[in-house]
Amino acid sequence: MEVSAITEKLNKENKELIDSHEDQNNFWITIAKSQWECKALDPKIYNRIKDIVESEKDIELWKELEASKSDLTKRRKVLENFLEKISTEKKTARKRKVKKKRDAIFQKGDCLIFKLSDGDFCGAFVLESEKESEFGLNLVAVTDIKKSDKPTEQDFENAKILFGLEQQINKEFKPKEKISWYYAQHYKKAEIEIEKIGQLEVDKNYYSSRHYQNFSNWDNLKLFQDSYYSDLGKNKCDVNVPLKSLRKNTGYNNGYNSLWQRVKTKFNL
């Protein structure tokens, strides 16, 4: 987007800051700095900053907020230096960052296994795989597979989703399915050793903007299960959700996008 379009968008999205007696100066200072970095400082924005500095509106605000004399002196100096800085056009505009497109590490339907600290194998299943996206996300579900010998595709056919106890705002613990999105760029730094042993069909499509708003680190796949099985009697949840139901367009997942989930997505909660 062009600088003018970005500025207009920010103005529309930050009406509360613009109308705030305490925050509006910082908002316009930020806009001015960003425009100047792009070598596209709007004269109207510049004059607004000049007025803020020369009239000492911002200093008066800091006085209202009971700032100390030393803080007022520092603030005044910072503002004067800032005005002087943006009064001269920047030599070169800040370069635009080109977003890198990434493919997810694993394919949709991949059956993944790895070893826990006790030497047993466990299984995780790939519900979604993004292609040519900014983050190359995989949606991975942790299953209840845990055995001493290497799991098979049939084990994944019969697997269930693993649930853990998660503390709520009211401090109660409720079962929460262990399904998260994982970033492609973080995979190489992970210590976990994952092996693909098969692939099953997945009819359902999942989207990171709408489904399972939880993002995790690859190593957490192992860390969670090590913790979970260290005290199974305490951590086990009496919830029975077959993995198969999340692979199809019917069953458990159809009801997942509750009204609350849609509201959370809308407000980016």
C-alpha cells in the first residue's frame, strides 16, 4: 500500500487514540516518524508535530500526569530533536519488506510419530497444510497413541484426540483438545525428531483465521506428552473424540465453530 493509504487506514482504525487527550500526541508522532522513514512526510502531519512541540502541548500533558522536572526536561529535549530530525528530508526511503511465501513442513493427512523421554512412541496427525502462505502453518492434532513399538496407519485410524486440563479465567481446570498450529520457519530450530509413517485422507478444510486459535512450538508436542504421561492419573481427561471425526466433514468439528468461537475470531481474541 502507498503511505497515504496506510495513513488513512490507521486513522480509521485508531479513532479512540486520536480522540484521547492523553494518547493523541503519541499517535501523531508515530505517524510522522513512519511517514518520514518512508520519505513521504505529509506537510499537514509535519505542521501538527511542529505545533505539538512549539506550543508545548505535550509538555503540559506530562505536567498533568505529574511528571517530574527531570522527565519534563528529557521529554522537551526529545521532542525538539525529533522535530529537527523530521524537518530535513530523509536521504533514502525505508525499503519495503517483501513477504516470503512458505509451504508447510508436512502434508495434510500425514501420520507423524516421535519418541517420548520414556522411549515410547506417540502419534500426531496433520489436519491442515498451508501452501504459499506467510507462515506455512500446519494444524497438528496430538493423539492418544502411545506404544513401545512403532505405530502404524491403523493405529491412527483408531486413534482418539488427546485432551489436557487447561486452567480457565475462573481458575477452574477444563479439558482442552491438544490441537495447535505450527510455523514452518520454526521447524529447523526444533529439537524434536519427527518421522512420517503414513497418510490418511482428510476431507475437512481448516483455516488458521477461524479454527483452533492456538499456536505452538514444535518441541511442545513432546514436552506436553512427557508432562501428561508423567502423572496420567491426574492429567487424564474423560473425553472421547475419535481422530476420524476431525478428518471428515461431519461429527465433532462441525460443532466446533460455536458462536463464541466466531465472535473471538471476529475480534481477533
